[in-house]
Amino acid sequence: MSEREPTQVEIPGPMGEQALILRTKLPDALPVLPLRDTVAFPHTVMPLVVGQERSVKLVNDVLGGTRMLALVASRDPANERPGPDDIYRVGVAATIARMLRVPDGTLRVLVQCGERVRFGRFVATEPYLVATVEELPDIVEASPELEALERAVRDNFARIVEQSPYLPQELQVAVHNIDDPSELSYLIAGALRIKTEEKQELLELRDVRARLRRLAEILARELELISIGTRIQSQVQSELERGQREYFLRQQLKAIREELGEGEDEQAEVEELRRMLDEAGLPEHARKQAERELRRFERLPPQSAEHGVIRSYLEWLASLPWSKSTEDRIDLEHARRVLDEDHYDIEKIKERILEFLAVRKLKPDARSAILCFVGPPGVGKTSLGRSIARAMGRKFERISVGGVRDEAEIRGHRRTYIGAMPGVIIRALRDAGANNPVLMIDEIDKMGADFRGDPASAMLEVLDPEQNTTFRDHYLDLPFDLSNVLFICTANTLETIPAPLRDRMEVIELAGYTHEEKREIARRYLVPRQIERNGLRPSQIEFTDDAIDAIIDGYTREAGVRELERQIGAICRKVAREFAEGRRKSKRVIRARQVEQLLGPRRYRPETARRTSEPGVATGLAWTPTGGDVLFVEATAFPGEGRLHLTGQLGDVMRESAQAALSYVRRRAQEIAPDLPEDWFRRHDIHLHVPAGAIPKDGPSAGVTMAAALASLISGRPVRGDTAMTGELTLTGQVLPVGGIKEKVLAAQRAGIKRVILPARNEQDLADVPEHLRKELEFVLVESVEEVLAEALEGSRRVRTSPGRARRARRPRSARPESVAARSGGA
């Protein structure tokens, strides 16, 4: 390798001293010494500790030759044998000035860094790295901006040296003695404790102005960090001094209070809490926790933030009914009388309650069942829970979880939160004052879930008999036994209740009321209650049965009786005004003809016959979470290209039912309407509409209704006005069973329907329909769509002979007259 004449160069040392070295021409290739967690900068002197075997060999070989090598930073400090891909491509050429061998086998080396170099091809990797190098000199363009950057960097570094304990003060003198901007930037970059990546970035910037600008940003950041650290240190010191001062002041205040005799109040507070805890009858595990918290409470001064938190916690522990319970009134005859007084004809529910009481009588420690009453609004689910509590002689508490989205509402908040308190379960037990109340959880089907947790999952621990013996509220952080609580849940629908939660409950369905049930409920419960609430007396107003019938038929269309009670209340208010104004002195008897005068025009009129008087309209029956309902399916045709239009906000299942109904009718078109042209469907568009378009509708039970509407349209024969139908159809013309039969039958009665077409496989569901309603309505059981059309279309005859024939459901045979099936709607 050829060399040029040596030149003398002064290099600043670590403390600013000038070292005189010789700079020779760079050889074509140099040995490469990787560095860990550090970057070598040009024209600086730096000490190194060499311990690896290959690095020691590299130094020994270099000392025997030109004493020159290349220094470069490793990308991964944990890599003990970095290869060519593990090091940066820019480093510095350096000369070993001094070397000292240590007894432990390592070398202490002082190197004098020269010019910046870029590595090219690696000519050797063993026993150490050797690479070709080329020099990368700095680019310096004198300008006012360069001078301003140099001053800013020098001043900021001087401020850092003043505030940083790890930088010697001599560096201030060194930076002020350097006039070259390149050497200034190298000295400051090497002295700062910054990331290796940032140092490498500064090394690779050839433009001195860009390097100083980047260095100014780093110095500004370091100044801000130092300022924040200083401020934190000052705050900590101030807090320590203030804490010591407060301690001495509290001790003095304690002595002063003892002299004045004011310390007795705090002791009296502790004794009051201890007395409350003793009277609460806490179990052993809760007693230990209470004693521990009480000892902490005694030591805390009243000014402490934890003082109020611990006091509230202890008061909650003392107020809970750990060992308080009411004695069950296990008298089955008394329970039967109470249930019969409040509710009628719900024999299934009454029998279930009596069974529960019978088990309790034989086995007092038996686990309580979890009942779930499912039914439309206003059918008396909540009032049924009150009746159960009265029959058992237990306390009754009700909580509503509708709309609850926070899991902490069930399990409580931890005491680390400000304003923490127990969940609704523990609060209900505190309000009940007993550990065995009847606890009604309303609207359990309307719980939600979001980022705060899933309340339905938290409710699993509450309702599972295998888990609720050790229910743990987050606020109490103690197990509480819920096995003695009789849980009763209410819901409008089962679909929205998660399956694991539904599996814990025994579901008892409550359908809507028949007309006769509503009349009896109004006569026995609603009318007396509204008379009392509106300040009247039975001697001032009387409702006749025909008046109640008029209200039911003309002003209500509901499964329950809430709207019926509201209308009765409206009449009572008007009569109360008459007595209050002195316009009436004698008793007011409300008859059917007077209902319209008091409540205005009828809201509902029988319209089935009017709606189905034209071909293309059929009456269907649907189930909703608020009970059964009647829906009309309308079909019309107009010139087009054979498309099907569906309107009325139908769901995907209902749309598929419409497609299946159209396919069936098109296949059987010649049998349904022999005079229909063969290309009629290709030349006409069909529009199928279900009115009440603002209400979403879905489900397969409208399939036969859609087929009947289409068959009526193409045949020109109207559907019978006294007939409604429900059932799912198949493409082959079979009628499949559907759910909600009782609710649908009740809806048919409310709409004035006399005949109901049902799938034959739903015949067993008619057992749930009240007997007097089965006598009143005619039920036609069908197995195929042919039978539906034969029974539904006016003036029609059977399309063709099929193996099955429509048949009438058997009339119930009753050996004794059944009592009027009336159920309380909130008595």
C-alpha cells in the first residue's frame, strides 16, 4: 500500500487537551473493530477496553503493522460476534496511540480517531473483519446561519454542563476554545449521553450545518429533560419537608387536643363503629377484615384522605345482613290463599311456587331456584314477585338492570376509585335488611355490554347456585352468601338473554290476556285502584261490564292491561272533576254509550273484513316481544317484466318466505287460477307489501299468509274476512309449525277474528290457550298450502285431492265450568 508524506494534526482530547498525531494516507483496506453502545467521532481521542479474543488479535496485528484500524458501532449491542450485516456502514479511521495489557487478559487501548470513512467490500471476516474504506470529508459552507448554529450549540451545551453531574466543568472551557464547527460538533456529540442511533445519525451527516442543526434539537431536548428532572427533584424534596413538618404539627395538635380534652370525640367514633360491627354478627372472615380496617382507622388522623374511605367501608360491613334473616312462613294453605287473592288461572306458576315451598318445608337448607318470568309488558310479572314474597313472608326488593352496561353496577367498584360503592346486589340486600329476601331482577333481557365489561357475565355468578354461595363484591372484597335469596327475573323476550345466563334460570312464560281476562282484571283490581288513586269513592262512580268491554275493544290493542288501566284512570279523572266543581252530586254510572263521550272517538275498530274485501289481501298472525299481533299482507300486480317488489321493512327471513310463496304459487298457478294466461307472470311485476312500514318485521310464520295473498290475487277470490293464519311454508307446499301460538290466538281474538288456520303440528300448543277461548274460536289445522287456500279463499274448492285434509281442532270437553281466567295486572 502506497502512502503519502505524513502531516501533523492536533486532535482534542476528552478534556479539551490537544494531542499531536500524525495523519497518514488511508490504506485501501483496514481491520474493523465493532463497538458496543458507543460511536467514535473524527478528530477525538477515546479509550477502549478490548476483551474478545478476535478483537485482541486484531489489536495485536495492528500494533505490529501500521497501527491503523477502523472503528464502527454495532447495530445490536447484544451480538458478541457481529458480521458485516450487523454493523453500520460509516465509521472512523483511527490510530492506536497507547496500549496496556491487564492481568485479566483484556487490553486498555487509547485510540486517536481520524477521518470519517465509509466501508465498501469486506475482504475478510475471519479471524476479524477487514473492509475497504473511502474517506468522507465534511462539507463546510461558511454562512451567518452556520455561525448562529455554532453559538447556539456552544451556549446550550454549556448550560447542560452546568446542570448535569456526569459532565465535567472543564468541557465548558474546551468548547469555547474550539473554533472549527466540525470539531465542535464532534466533541459535543461524543460527550452527550444519547442513544447510539442518534450518535450514528450525527456521524453520518457530512453537511456541518445540518449536523449542528440536528445537534441543536438534541441539546434543546436534553435541556428540557434536565429541567423536568430538576423540577421533580425539587417537588420531592419539598414534599418530604412538608411531610416532616405536618408530622410534627400533628403531634403538637394531638398534645393540644389531649390538654383540651377534645380527643374523646375520635375515640367515641371508633367505639361506635366497634359496637355496630359487634351487633352485625359478622362471620369469621369478615370479622378479621373489619378488625384490621378498624385498627388502621384508629391510627389515621381525621384529616387523612383515607379516614372517610375506611369509615364508609366499615359502615357498609356493619349494615349488611350477614346473619339476619326472616323466618319463612311454610304454610302451603296460606300461600295458596295469597296467590289466589292476587292472581287467577296461572296454575303453572302457582304450582311451581308451592313446590318450592314444599321443598323448603322438608329441607330448609335447599338451594333456591332462579325463576324467570317471560312475557309482554303489563302482564303482571313484577306484581307476581310481590305476591310470592307475601306468600312466603319474606322481604321484597326489586332492581332494574335494563340498560346496564357497566359490570361494576353488578359487582361494585373497587375502593381504589373515588366515590366507590357496592353493586346493586349488595345494596338491595342492605335495603332488605335480611339475607333471604325475594329479589326481583327486572328487564334482564335488556342488559348491554361495552368497554366497561359484560354485566350479563357478572350476573352468572349471582344466579348460579353453584357459585353464589361465595359471591364477591369488588367493594367489599369479601365473599357473601346469596344461596338463601330467592331470585326472580323478568324479561320480555328470551332471544336477547345470553345462553349461559338463560341456562341458569327456569323459564316460565306469561302470555297476554284474553278479553274475558282483561274484563275480570279491570273489575277486580284496576277499577278499585283507579277510584282510590283519583280521590273518588265507590259510592260516586261505577263501571258496568259493557263499559269495560267498550274500553277494551275500542281503546286498547295490547297484550297486558296497562293501557286499559290508563283509560280507566282517564274516565275517573273526568268524573273527579265533576265532583270537585260541584256539577255532580249523585253516583255516576259509566255505561258503554258514555265511554265514547268521555274518551273521544274509538281508536280501534274491527277492520279485517274491510281490509280483505278485495282480492290480494290476507290476514296473518305474528309474535312480538310485546305479545301477539295481526298483520295484513297485500299483493298487487301491474305490467312489467316478472320482478317481485317487497316493501314494509321486512327482514331477511321474511323476504325469503315471500320468494318461496311466489315460487309455489307460480308452480301451481294453473290449478289455483285455471283461466290465468301461461305468460302472466312474465308480463307482470308483483308488489308484496306489509303495512306499518315503520315497524321492522321478520320471521318465517308469514309464509302461508303471503301464499294466500298471491293466490287470492291471481284467482280474483278474496280471502275470508273472519280468518287469520300463520305457518311456515316450504317449496313443496308443506306447512311447518311455528312458535307463539297462544300469543297469536290472543291477538286474533282482539282483532275480532273467528277462524284461525294453524299448522297441524301445532295442535298440542292449543292446550295453553284458555278453554273458553278455544270454545269461542274455530281452529283449522292444515298440513299443506292447498288446504290453506281451500279454507281461506272465498268460494273456493279444493285445488286437487291430497293425502291430507284440513280438520277442525277438537272442542274442549270440560266436566266442570272453568273459572274466569283473570290475572292481576299489577295488583
